[in-house]
Amino acid sequence: MKYLASLLFVVVVVFCCCTFMVQAQTRRDTCATIKSTSSTLTFSDHYFFANYDNNRDCYWLLQPTNAAQVRLMFTAFATEKGADLVTIYNGADTTAKILGVFSGNALPPSVVSTGGAMLVRFTTNAKNRDLGWTATYSTSFILTTDTVTTFSDHEGSFEEYDNNVDNYWLIKPTGSKQIRLTFSSFSTEGDYDIVTIYNGADTTAQILGVFSGNALPPSVVSTGGTMLVRFTTDGYNPDLGWTATYFSSS
């Protein structure tokens, strides 16, 4: 009897241990969804200089205020290929169209949403962790106010803009025949953090001006009813940025 009792005890212990190991390997811990409404942000899957955790299911909802599009660019990427996946959705939840699924060590291409929201999901399995990834998102805006509107490169008049930005503002007031853009403040890293102004709705249009540094640019006037403002920054030396006002005439 003692032998049978001991054998039964061992079987129970082994069964419990095996069950625990299977559950540990198959269970995924869901992270709280991180939501960002800023026009631009650099973020990572986890703390820098350390491998990410196993069995994770984490979400980042990128939903900038008044955005027309969201553009995501990776600056570092290293996950277990085919197992630890970054999935990007063209909307606010996982029912939206998938824009890309990435893993491995190759840097993914930039991904652009068709609307003002993008969801990033990172899932990992129970083994083979890696250094993970870092990404920056930028925003496209559409400005349609009919007469006069003042806007800025980023939130916060006394804060520096972010690195690795590629933001767009499409100015197309209803019934406009001409747009005049005037800067009231301007401070960017010279030759690297650049404001480019196009005489139309996209980057194939004529360039009306390219500005950087600390000198206030001259007013810029379009020949039609649309104007595109693009602001790009590199990975170093952010500054206070710029503020501009456009005037529309019909």
C-alpha cells in the first residue's frame, strides 16, 4: 500500500508539473492597450537594451487628434522570425484590414494608414526572445478652414519637436483660389530638420520653398487652391519648431 501511495503521489506531481509547463508555454499575457493622440511619437516594444518578454500580446493604438493618415517607420527591428510577430492594422482594432505582418531581423518598410487610426500588435511565443523593435509614427493633417488658420509643427509652444518626424499638412479650403502661408516663429536644426512647401496637393507638385534654421522664412503663395506643407526631421538635435498661419482667398 505504501508503495502504491508513493507511486500515486509521484504521478500526481508529474501531471501537475507537466500541466503547469504546458499552460506556461501556451498562455499569453495581454498588455493594456497604450493609446497615443500626439501628432508624432517614438515608442518601443519594451525597455531598451534588454530582450522582450515571452508570451506577450501587446497593443499600441495610434490615433492622433484630427489626423487624416498615420505613417509608421521602424528604426530598429529584431524578433524571432515567424514566431514573434508585429501586426499592423488599418484602423482602431483587430477587425480592420491588416497592413503588414513582420518578424525577423530585416527592417520593415514604412506603413501608412488610409485614415486617422492605426493599431500595432506585438505577440510573442514561449521561447527565443530578442532585442525587439523601435518605431516612430508621423501624421498627415487636412486643413479646410475657409479663411485664416494658425497651426504648428507639434503640441506645446515651449517644447521641442520629436526626432524622425515626417508630418504633412494639406491646406485645401473650400472654394479657395490662392493660399498665402506666413510663419510667425521658426527654429529648426539647419539643413537637417526641414520644412518643404509644395504648390499643390502632394509631393509631385512644384516646390515653393525649403526652409530650416532660425531665420523667419518669407511668405509663400500658391498659384491654386491647395498647398502641402511637409516637415521632416532627422534623429538628432530637435528644436522649438515653427508656427504658421495661412490666408485663403477665393
